[in-house]
Amino acid sequence: MKTVNTNVRYAGLDLKNPIVVSSSGLTDSLHKIEILENSGAAAVVLKSIFEEQIMMDMPSISANNEIRGEKNNNSIDQFLSTNHLEKYISFISDCKKSVSIPIIASINCHTVRDWTKFAKNLENAGADAIELNVMLINTEREYKYGKVEQTNIEILKQVKKQVKIPVIMKIGREFTNLISLLNKFESNKASGIVMFNKNYSNEVDHEGVNLIPGAKLSDNGLFNQNLRWLTIASSILPSLDIAFSGAVYNGENIVKAILAGAKVTQICSTIYKNGPDFIPHMLAYLTDWMQMHNYETIDQFRGILNSPIIEDENLYQRIQFMKHFSNYEKETTKSDKELL
Ligand SMILES: Cc1cc2nc3c(=O)[nH]c(=O)nc-3n(C[C@H](O)[C@H](O)[C@H](O)COP(=O)(O)O)c2cc1C
């Protein structure tokens, strides 16, 4: 039996396998990160620090008062009141002293302001890379098309000015011109892209009287929805390092994501549900699958199932849609009477 090598190079980082634990409560303490490392995770993305926390804590930044003024709300004041920056910096230093897997710092941001200077502190503390989770929801009635995309690009540019370590962009799925945005990220030297962040969702409570937060963990269906864009993006932009994220629940999903063009997968909900001990099972599935299919390295099968490069991608996708739904009635065993 051939030995398999699961090493991958993602966003300028050499990783022992394609499993990166996503930014979340799973990565908010050294103890948890040590457990993840011992379980086999190849890298971790630290729980995000928020742009608002940075702006609040950086003494030289005049916009501090502006934020307090804007959000005159007790819960936000409480959330912003402790010294997050020092804690975050010493958290990174502690991680670097104690674990050997790459540590990716994370900033949740939405504007191009002075917080971008803080990226330098993350680099100085030893972060191996920075992931920028641009969480920006636009509700302007008179919206200038392209403004959100431009903000994303400007944030990347400003952070790149501050640091030499890799900068990775984590984005949501709701872009009209996703491929064009990814292309711009690449030309502005983003080292990697995380596709996709999970949206905050809403739910109506059982009594139907309150709007409440939706489920925090991903459901399985998200994987296939995200996979569609992965196949397209990885075929059109083959040199982009993509971390696939969203309901990567098991080893089979990891294999599928790599076949569709991902460099690595980011996992979160599955660890909340199954615990870090599940990582070795995911890795075992990957290596068994590689052995069964005679692949010695990940590169040998990455992207072999991505979308074919064709001139009219839109037409291709429309045909897939037509094919997919037109035969539903024939495939189902139900009679017309039952269906109607
Ligand atoms: C409890 C929880 C906390 C999270 N916190 C962060 C965060 O601080 N920063 C971030 O970029 N994403 C955060 N996320 C999103 C995850 O990193 C990930 O992108 C998302 O959950 C989709 O991956 P999954 O389907 O494997 O869960 C969080 C997710 C969960 C469930």
C-alpha cells in the first residue's frame, strides 16, 4: 500500500493536512488550541477581534468617541469596555510559545479606518497570518453599485500596507460579482480566501411572536450550496488559495471540497457537535480515500472535479439548472395526483 502525504501549502503556510479550525469559540483559549493541535488540526484561526474593539482600545484614535456616541447602548458599551487588544496580543504570543501549528489571527471588520494599523501588532506578536472577516451588510436605499466590493478591496490594501505576513479574506456568499471580487483580491495580493462565512440568520419563536437568532451551527445543506461557487471559482481562478468553509462535517466532505478545488477546509460546526476527537476520524477518511484511489499527494486530485472552463459559464449553469429540475417528476415514484 502506498504511503500518502497530506501536506498542503495554503496562503503561504505549510500545513501538515487540509484541516484548519475556523475562527470561533473553539479557538479562544490556549488550552482549547493545544487540544486541537493534539487532535491533528493543521492550523487554527483565532476567535476574531472586532474592529470596534480595536477602535475603542487604541488610545490615539479619535473615532473612539464617535463609536461610543453612535452606539449609545449599554450592551455595546459593555462589550467594548475591556482591554481586548493587550489580551489578544498576549494570547497570540502565548499560542506561539506553546503550539507549533500556524496561528492565524482574525479581525472582524467592515470599514477602512485606523484599526487597520493594529494588524502590525498582530504580526509583531507572532501571528503567522491574518484573516479578515469582512462582515458588512448594506441596507442603503440609494446604493452605489460596487461600494461594498470596493470597501473589501480597500480593507485588504490597507492591511497589506501594514504587514508582511499573509492576509486572507473571509467573505460571505452574497455577492453579485463574486468572481470579479475574488479576482481583485488576488490581484491585490490576498494570500488566500475563505469561502464562505456563515450568515447570521433569524428564526421566529414557537409562539410566533418574537424574532430570535437562528441556529448557530450549520446544517448539511450549506455544504452543497457553497460547493457550487467553489467549483466555479477554482476553475476560473486556479491560482487562488481557497479555504472551503460551511458545513464541512466529515472526511467525505473534505475529499469533495478538494476535488472541487479547495486548498484546505475550515471546520467549526462539526467540532462543536462531535468534539476535537473527531479530527482523527476525518483525517483517516482522507488518507484511506487517497490510498484507495492511488493518490500520493493532495495536489494530485485537487480541482479535478471543478467546473469545466467554458466560454459561457452562465449558459452552462442555466443548463445545469434546467437538467436538474426538469426531470424531477419522472424521478419520483409519486403519481401526478399525489404531486398536485
Ligand atoms: C459559535 C460560533 C462562533 C463563531 N465566531 C466567529 C468569529 O469570531 N469570527 C469568524 O470569522 N467566524 C466566526 N464563526 C463562523 C465560523 O468561523 C465559520 O465560518 C462558520 O461557522 C461556518 O463553518 P461551519 O459550517 O463549519 O460551522 C463562528 C461560528 C460559530 C458557530
